[in-house]
Amino acid sequence: MQARELSKLPTPELQAKLDDAYRELFNLRFQRAQGQLTDTNSIKRVRHDIARIKTILRQRELAAQLTAQSAQRGEKA
């Protein structure tokens, strides 16, 4: 999935997609260990998807912290 598409999703849905991606990665690794995996690029694709989702979640977390800090500064002034 593209980062642009992921950024449009709400946070709970991103968390669900992250959980699904971790499960898929586990299953792909298990298949690789058993010699059943035919598309080895799928592991790389899932790892990149996980990184994209985690990046978007972290950006949202930092944006929320920044808005909270600016609100606190506005109250103190």
C-alpha cells in the first residue's frame, strides 16, 4: 500500500493493518522455514508496509504532542 493511501486511514484502522501485517510476516517467515514460500519478495514488501504504517503512526503521535505543548504554552501566557 502507498503511504498516501495509508495516511488517509484513521488511527484505529492503521493499528489493525499493522497487526495484520505482523501476522502476515510471521506466516511468510514460517513458510520460508518450511520451504513452501515461492515469492520471497513478499517478505520485503510486508516489512516495508510495516515501516510505512509505523512512520505514519509516529508522525501522528508527534503532531499530537506538538499541539498539546502549544496549547499548554497558550494557557501559561
